[in-house]
Amino acid sequence: MLVRHIRGIFILGVVVALTIAGPTAAFAAAPSNDLKSGATAVTSLPFSQSLDTTQATTDSDDTAVNANCGAPATEASVWYTYTSPDPISVIVDVSKSDYSSGVIVYDETGGYLATCGPGSVFFDANPGDNYSILAFDDTPGGTNGGNLQIDFSEAPPPPTLTVTLDPSGRVNGKTGVATLSGTFTCSGQVDYMEIDGSIQQRAGRVVLNGFFYDAPDPSLCDGATHTWSGSTDPSSGKFAGGKATVSIDFFACGFQCSDAFVSKTVNLKGK
């Protein structure tokens, strides 16, 4: 009887111990970079990590870096640090995670928010500056992380652009609409391109102005030479045959942006 009683107490003690140990085990499973003080140092690029963040927490350090970002939530957050010896542009991508996630980058040396956003962000790293990077679950309401996939990489360089303007344009004698044309080339990685043009022509004491806009397909950023054209109505009156001053701005953006510019006198042909 005594042995059976002791055995029952032992089993009860094990159950109680396991019950008490449950939260401790869950806390112990938090990622090592759950807190800012334990941030994972990214020492070179590229860098990738897959991490279970379901036990990660959020605290006042998250709140502090989010003050100027305004993310809806910083749940299940983990920390990284990065210091570059050279001036480079860096992409931090968490879009491959299995939950909605975001990134905040804070320049600890300069004391300012470098960038923040959902999915992936881009920032110019100043040599020697220490950056804190927070990756987090950005969905409020009790969700808590999952499998974080975070990738650090050097951003591709800005696209290389050229634009030309044909020396002659056309004008419709009835409508006064002027049409300009030229060529452009683009090399690099872009998501968006646009060509903006302005034209001025003096008509006696009046200066006529016109503007046009075109958005070439980003797939045309292939290194080949392509043609563009744009037409514009004057702000008042009608454009006519003769000289006009035309300015063209070719703008393209990927992770970085660049533009090319040309301005010259064009001869408008037409009646």
C-alpha cells in the first residue's frame, strides 16, 4: 500500500512538473535573435536564413523603431544587424515567408529610420554605419509568425539609359497638335519606365506650351534601341510649322532609379 501510494505521488509530481515546464519550454524555443540584444550579425552579402518565429515576441525596442514607420503590428519579431565597409545599396526581402511580414531598418549610427515596408525594402548603406533590421509579422490581432525566410543582397545598379530626340517633328495644321519622336535604350533591371516631354514655341508675343507622357513597357529595358513618339496640344492657340524648343526626360526605376535628358531646337514640319 505504501509503495503504491508513493508511486501515485511520483506520477502526480511528473504531471505537475510537465505542466509547469510547458511555458518554460515554449519560452526557451524563442529564436536567439528574438531580442535586440541578441541580434544576428550579417557580416557579408548575400545572406539568407529560414527561421521559425512562432515563439518570437515583441517589446519596447520594436515600438521604438516602429515609431516613425507606422507598421500595423510588429508581432513575432526578430533582429539583425549589418555594417558595410563600403557604400552599397542593400535589399532585405522577407516576401518568401509563409506569413505576412515586414521589415524596418534603423541607422543606429545616424539615429534615423532608413526604410521600412512590407515584403522587401531597399536602403543605401553608409560605410561604417551600424544598421538594426527588424523582421516581423505585420498582421495585428493575435497572429504570431511562422517560417520566416529573410534574404539580404546587394541591390543591382541603377539602369543605364540613353534618349535621343529627332531634329524634326510634325504638326497638324488643323488641330495644332505637335508630334515628336526619337529613340531610347535601357539596360538593367527595371519595373517602370516613362518618357516626359515638353515643347515651347513662340507665336508673336505669345509662348505656346505643350506636354506629353509615355510609359514604355519595362520589358523594353533590354539593351536594344527602341523608338518613342509623343503628341501634345498647346496650352492655348495652335502649334505651327517652324522652330520649337523640346525637352525630353527618360526616367526608369528598378530597386534604383536613373534618368537621361535631352533638350534642343526641333523643326516642326506641317502646314
